[in-house]
Amino acid sequence: MFPALYILIPLSPLLASMIIALAGHWMGEKSRRVAMTAIGTSLAISIVAFIDVVSRGEAIAVPLYEFLRSGDLIIDMGLYIDQLTVLLLLLVTGVSFVVHVYSARYMIGDARYSRFFAVTTLFTFGMVTLVMSSNLLMMFMSWEIMGICSYLLISHQSDRPAACRAATKAFLVNAVADVGLLFGIVLSYATFHTLDIQLILDRAPDMAEETFNLLSWFGHELHVPKVTIITLLLFMGCLGKSAQVPFHVWLPYAMEAPTPVSALIHAATMVNAGPFLLVRFSALVILSPVAMTVIAIVGATTALFAAIVSLTQSDIKKILAYSTISQIGFMIMACGLGAFVAAIFHMMAHGFLKGFLFLSTGNQLEATGSHAHHQHASEESKPPWSLYLGALILACVPPFLIFTGPYESLWTVHNSIAAKLGFWVIGLLTVFFTAVYLFRGVVSQFHPHPTSSVRPHFYSLKHLTAIGVGALGLIGLLIGVWSWFAPFLALALAKPTVSDTVVWQPNLFLMLALPLIVAAGGWAFAYMLHLKPKPSRAARSSLSKSMYVLFLNKFYVDEIYHVFIVRPVIGFARWLWRAVDEWLINGLIFGTAAMVVSMARWLWQVIDVRAIDRTVEGTGGTSIGLARWLWEAIDVRRIDKTSEQIGQAVDATGRKLHVVEPRTLQHHLLVVISWLVFAIVFFYWLVL
């Protein structure tokens, strides 16, 4: 394979975005062809890269160019393609291609048709470049490109105020979280003296004992490992992009965007950036137990919080949004427990499934209504015992999938004690709640008297045989995928840690008996609820109603933000506006103007009135006095007599000149004639 070919994976969406942005006005609806061709090219080359990495068994480095050189700082732009990268490339380009094909018809008639595809292709470029980046600066640039594109996509219908407010909230929340990511990048360079991701991961074990005094500015000592601070700062960026508590408030409001945007953000891009970043820096994360504990707690809190809130929502898109928050929380928690492989497997499955759900929201609404109708009908008559037996059989399938297959290797590939305990706790809870959901689903959907025209016979022999064969096939497929997935992805992660601590290893009987007992308990719990469908006295109590209102209002997190953050910040901004703009700037301007006016008035009074005017008036008075004195001192009549005598002398002189003038003229003519005669005689003599 040619590694240079892989440059087209991020380059194709970028070129498509530029072409559509520049020529979209003339292309119109034909811009979808450029976008789909570019994303399809990226998907095809991603498949080639996946095959290449599988065959090689090692990572592929594609250097691009030297971006910056300043002293010891050298930043080389390049692409890094390993097992983690190719899996994410398949997810991102695959879902993005489906979204673009879906959008080609969904967005017809939109006034900003070409602009939509220009931004979506740029969004895909940002996520693809993020997963392929070889250094932190390139990753951060891609990170910010995704943030800007999310703002543009959420506010695509800018004529709707709700969309504009949602876009602003998403941008501000992510901007605050990105500050932590930026500090983490700066501290990473200060610690490892490089921004190359692979060099940082290679040098991380040697820097595990390095500490940083957080209170050095205050004259105190509080030494914290640098690895812990870097991990927590990087995790702060994950909180924003992946909508984790307390930065989760933007994601439900992002539903104001068109449906394809929701599928793109929730399934393939943006929200998956957080788990990807933690898995990429797994070698750094496992060196800090404190950071792993914080990550696990935040992820578990987010997963539980979003799951509870989603139960009380009535809008299907809001339900899907909180479901996304919950599932990403589980991925973050898995990273905090050291189960990085399980987090990526969960991400892949969730990405494809959630993309399908968002793109088929209408069908989901119809199915929800049909489900409610069937459930209502199931309450009218009692189902046969075979439905209960079938539900119990299905409830016993998940324990075999989780506890007897290689699924555990997805959690325990790093020999983490927390991951092993978390696997058992989460696995048993999954088995219990799965049994409850399966019981309700089977009893409501396969009721012998459904109201729909289709009447499935769950209790027939053919149906049980088909379910059994399908279940065995699914188990075999999942076992094969799990067996290949864990060792393949483990090559891109940190080396497994070896622990000398003795960990409880249950025998085969407990590995089967305990999960089966939990599954039967979940089935029994659902059966008891089915026998008594009416709410109990505890459910009708004031405490239950208060809890429901609390869940319905999302624990009032948005209101708390508004009271303790938004309103004080706006009030502080208004105070600054008054203090700086009105008091300081306006006061300075008005005060300066008043001072200039006062100075001008003083100058007018002192210089103009007192100096210039008085000088002019004094000079004028002196001139008048002098003129009067001259007029009095000199006799006017003497002057007139002298003037008369001068005039008479002039007249006499004129008369005399008049008499002399003819003789003077004759004299001049005689002189001229004499010289002419002399000249003629002289030239004639010369010629002879």
C-alpha cells in the first residue's frame, strides 16, 4: 500500500468543503454530489487503511511537513494510523457517508442547502483529522474546528431564536471546557518537551514520579504528580465535547439542529471525541490512579443521571439525546476503570445504532405509539404461560453472552482490579435490567390478541426454534467479534499492567449460577409488576411525585446554572459596562471635553480679550493721536502753496521741452544717416 494515499482521507472532505463554500451559489443542489463523492472517497480509503493495518499488524506514520520551528520547539504535521485510528475512521466516515446520503433528500428546499454540505464536510474533516493526528497541536486545531462547525450546524436555521440560543450555549460550554484542554497541552509540552503524541506516551512512565507544586505562588507546598494534572486537564476537554456532568447542558438543546446534524453529532463525531482522547492517552491515564478515579466517578454519575432523566422525557429526540449522554458516560466510566477496549467497542456499537435511530426518528415515533397501543391491549387479557416461559428463556441468554464468552477480555485486558470489579457489577446490573425489559417487551409485543393486523405466535414451536437458532447465531458472531476485537485493539493501547494483588477469581459454577440467579430475579421482578400494573401506595406518595418532578426538570441543573453562573456573569458584565463605559470612558471623555472648553474660555479671555483686543485698541488710539498731532504741527496751507509752485515749475518745463523737441529729433536723424553712409563706404572698400 502507498501511505501517501491516506492523506486523501482528511483531504477529500476539506477540498469538498472549500469547493462548495466558494462555488455553492452556482452549484445549488448539485453540491450534494461533491460532498457525497468526497465522503465516499474517505470511506473507501479508510477501508483500505483498515485492511492494511490488519495485514501489517503495526501502525503507519505519514509525515506531512514541518509546521513550526522555534528554538527547541519543532512541530511536524503528520498522520498516525494504528488499530485505534482505523476503527474510528470506519465509524466516522461510515456514519458520515450515510448522513450525507440521507441529507441529500432531507434538506431539499432549504435556503442554505449548499452551506449545509460545506459545513458538514468540514465537520467530518475535523473529526477525521482528530483521530489521525500525530501531535497535540494538530489535534487541538481539529478539536476547535469541530466546535466551530457544531455552532454553525446547530444554528443552521438561524431564523429560529431557539436554534441560535442552543448554538450559543453549545459554543460557550465547549469553549470553557477547551481552556482545560489547552492548559493540558501546554503543560504536556513543558513536561515532555514535545507535542508528538507517541513520544509523550513513550516518555510517560519515566515522568510518573515528577511532581508540581500547586501552591508555590502562595508560599506553601502541595506537590501533585504532573501526570495527574495533565490527565485531568485533558479530561476537562473531554467533559465539554462528550457532554459529561457538569458540561452536559448543551447536548439536549442541540436537538434544534436538523435531524442529520443530530445523527452526525451524536453518533459519529463530537461526542465520541472524549472517549477517543482518553483511549489514545491510555498510557498516560493508567499512571494516575487519582485521575482514573475522577474519570470513573464522573462517567458513572453522568450515566446514571442521564438515564434517570431520559425516563421522564416525552420528546423522542430528547430521549435519544439523554440516552447518548448516558452511553457516553458509560464509555468514560469504562476508561476510568481501565477497560479501554470495552469503551471503544461500546463506542462503535453505539455510534452505528444511534445514527440509525436518529435517521429513523419518524419510524421510532410510530413504533412507540404502536408499542403503547399493544401494551394497553395486553392489560385487557391475560397472556398464556408460554409467553412467560419464553421471556425467562430470553432473559437467560445475556448471562451466557457476558460471563461465559470472551467479553470479559474487553474489560480485563489491562489486568485492572477496578475493571474486574466494575465488570461484575455492571454485568450483573445489565443482566437484571435486561431481564426486566425483555419480559415487558415479549409480553406486550407478542400478546395473543394484538390490535395490529399482524399476529405473531411467540409460543409456537417454529417461533421458538427460530429464536433459538437466531440467538445461537448471534452468540457465535459476537464471540467471534469479541475474540478478534480485544487483541487487535490492545496493540494500540498501553501495555497491560501486572499486579501482584490477589484478585478473587470465581469458579465456573459461580460464573454461571450467580448471573442466572440475577436474571431470574429480574424476570420475577417484572412479573410482579405485571401482575399489579396499578401504581402502589408508595408510587402515589408525595415523595414519589416530587422525585418525578425533579427528574422531569432534569434536576434543575439549567436553572442552577442560570441563577449561580449566567445571571451573576451578566450582572458583572453590566457593572463593567457601567463602570468602564459610562463612568470611566464617558467620564474621561466628558471631563476632557469640559477641560478643553474651560481652557479655550481662559485663552479667549486672557489672550484675545486682554492681550490682543487691548493692544489693538491701544495701538489705534496712539495712531489717532499721532495723526492729530501731525495735522496740527504741519501747516496745511504751506503744503498747498508749495504744491502749487511745484506744479507751475512742471508746466514751464513741459513748455520748454515742447519747443526743443523738434530740433532734438532732427539732430538724431542726422546722426543716424551719417553712420549709415560711413558703414556703406567701409564695406564697399573692404570688398574692393
